[in-house]
Amino acid sequence: MRALFARHALLPEGWRRDVLVEWDIHGDLTHIVPESPAPLGVARADYVLPGMVNLHSHAFQRALGGLTERAGDGPDSFWTWRDLMYRFAASITPEQIEAIAAQLFVECLRHGYTSVCEFHYLQRAPDGQPYARVAETAERVAAGAQASGMGLTLLPVLYSHAGFGEKPLAPAQGRFRTGVDDVLGIVEALAPLRGGQVEVGAAPHSLRAASIAQVRELAAALPKERPLHIHIAEQQGEVEQCLAYAGKRPVEYLMGQVALDARWCLVHATHLNDSEVQALARSGAIAGLCPTTEANLGDGLFPLEPFIAAGGAFGVGSDSHVSQSPVEELRWLEYGQRLIHQRRNVAVTQKQRDVGEFLWQAALQGGAKAAGRRVGALEEGRRADLLVLDGSHPNLDGVQDADVLGRFLFCGNDNLVRDVLCGGRWVVQGGRHMAQDAIAQRYRQAVKQLREGSQ
């Protein structure tokens, strides 16, 4: 039976009791009935949440996690990390991309993500030549998502230049090279994958890697309902380069040239001045925040408090995948603000004073827009993506509804996600993924091949 009875469920309006959740054969929610009598023969759960959207991912970087934590001879930064990442990306094969993506998605599902936006820029063969199938590597990521059951938004990346002023690509960037026509060709090749579990948008990599003219051309050519993502203002160095080139800061420069709206996700947007914060919030574009990666790379901290006050929309992503948990992203999103402001409970509004509930609901809404899919809430017509928390865990024993998300996000490091339904299909039960062992074995083999190839 495609139904679940939740003693406590988080709906868009807040926690409700005795909620009957039903979905159809296509994986769409058909009925959400609060205060329902418990039907016979229907599975029951204590605490049910909508699955989280991971709005920014570079799946292949999962295999790089923990391997860049040794200091070099000089100061380490994002830019020195990037050189290491380029060397890692130089030899990875499509088969390895698929194996790594599947492993990553298993881990993300087990921790509460049910949809991922894949910002995909490894398009070409190691020698820089196109594959016979123009969407070969993107299709491999999609195959990894299918094997794991993860919902997916594929974002083929426009990557033409090495810096502002259309600087030529370096040899290490040859695998990333695309023009607008290349990206649109990949989007077209991926069209047969589109459906309930997969959407296809596009992503100018950054203002360093795509000219403003290219950004405008791609945005105009992509169907209006499709999402567009871009890295922006992640590092102070990028801000300084943009000022030298255009006389404007990156977000200011982009917004002066392109009409941003809710189809856009500005990833990181770490370094904003006050006017950029206000303008970005007014635009309706989503701020794509990745706190664990931004901390790992030494990027800085997003100005969350004034952005929330201005009504800005945001979501979270795991980016380079030093973490695969939305709990950790949201926890450190709040903790970073506490460290800046030297006070507690920053991510709240006048209407919502509970930090945990505000963060989960806001990230769901922003992530759903960024994904361009019918996800992000327990609501009729959306995808049947939900998490069942382990009500027997001491952290949740006898807890009041108002305290569930506080316990989930800010109490200990045990994974409280017990079961995961994604697109109407149970993919995690009892904390284990349905294909966990087989996918892990393929991942281990891929990493072994990469390690041996680098020796």
C-alpha cells in the first residue's frame, strides 16, 4: 500500500498530528490528511519530515574528501585547493564518475537529502576532446542517481574562460571547456531523462569562466521554467578581480546585466555588501549556501541575518562533499552566524522564532525553487519525498513537536534518519540503503583505480 500514517508530520504550516500520507504509482503525493484515524494495514511512523534538497553538488569531488588537508609550503587557500582538484579531475573516467556519484547519493539519502542539483562541469575526455555522446558524463551522473533512487536536477556547465576578460583556459581546464552551443546540445541530449525524478537546467560556471554575453545568451535560450545556477563572489580574490575588470562587485555586476528571478540560484554569494544583500533578496533568486565546503575552503561566511531580514530565499548544498548531511550544513549555517555576531539564535524571523524549524522550512522552499522540481514539502502534487526519524532514539524520546527539529539539528551526531521515501519508493530502511553494499563495492573499485593511476 502506498501510504504512511505519521503521528507527527511537518507540513508547510507546521507540525500536525495523526497525518495520513498517500502517494500514487508515479511517486506523487495524492493525499495529506491531518487528524486522521489510523487506518488498518498502513505503516506507522512517529516523526515524518519532508526530504531536504541539496542544491549544489560536484559529485566526483566526493572521492577527494579528506585528501587535501596537508599544508603546503606557502599559505593554503581555495586557489591552492583548486589546483589539487584539477589534478584529480584530469584522469577520472565516466565509469568512475558513475560509481562515485552513486556512492555519494546513497550517503546523501541516508542522511536526509532526497534531491540533488548536480553542477556538472566534467564534460570532456582527459585529452580535452568531446565524447562520442556529448552528454556521456552527465548521463553517468544520472545513472548513479537512478541506481540510488535519488531525485536529480542536472546542470550542464558553461565553462569557456580561465578568468575575467575571456582569458584562455589553462591546459588543466581542458575537460571543462564548453560554449553556449555545447551546453544547449547537452541539455537537448538529456531531454529523454526528464520526468518526475529528473530535471535539466544549466549553469554558467562563474563570471570568471563565462562572459556576461554568454550568460545572457544561455539564459535566453534555456526554456523559461528551467533552473539556472552560477558560482559567484565565493572568494575575496574573485571580488577583487571583478572590480578590476568591470568596476563592480560580482553580484552587482551580474544584476546590472541580467534580470535575476526565482529561476536563478547564486551559489555561495559569500562576499556581499549591504546593497547587494538587499538587491539579491528583492530579486527572488536563491542564495545557494554550502557552509561545510565554504569552511573547508576558507571562503568566509554569508551575511545571513540581513538577508533573512530583507526576505531573501536560501537553500543548502554539500558542494565538495566533505559532509553529506543537511543537519551539518544547517547547524553550521547557524553556528557561523553565532560566531560572527557573538550571540545565539540568529536564523529566525518575527513570525518564526524556532531556529530549527525556520532553517528546515526555509531551506526546503529555497531548495525546491533551485531544483526546478515539485519537491520540498509534504503537500499534494509534490513528489513523495519524506524522512522517517527514529522515534526510539533517546534524543527524540517523548519530545514535544516544537522541539523535534531543535533536537534533530542541534543535539549530538547520531544520524536520526531511519527510513527514506524518495519519489514514492523506499530507498532507506532501518538506516541502510537498499543497494548500499553493491554500490559501495563499485565505489571502492573506482577509488582503487584512481589511486593506482596516480602512482
